[in-house]
Amino acid sequence: MLNVQSGFENRVLNTVRKVDGIEEAYMSYGVYDIAAKLRTYTMDELKDIIQNKLRQINGVRATSSMILVER
């Protein structure tokens, strides 16, 4: 989940969709501006995508993650 600076929503959404590992990304209304689904196989991969890719996008103010596991 991403909080985005006002006016940057479309630009950030288009950039997020191009990040390797992102499977889906959508604009949302409410607490978060963008919801993105990504898949990784290690926590290091997850950390890399969040810290070095998503948080570095111009206009991203904050991120929040929910880690889901398959059973």
C-alpha cells in the first residue's frame, strides 16, 4: 500500500506497474492511494523492492506492507 503526494497518483501508479516483481497495481480511495501486489521468494527480495524501488519513486510519501503466505 502506498501513500502518494497529491497530484502524483497517476504518475506513481504507472511507475509502480513497471517495477519488476509487481503483479498488479491499482488506484484506491481511502487511507492509501495505491494498492500493489507483488510476489517475491525471499524477504531480501521484498526488502529490495520496497526500499530501493517503491520508496524511491518521486511522489511516494509512505508505504505499508502486508505479508501473505500460502498454505
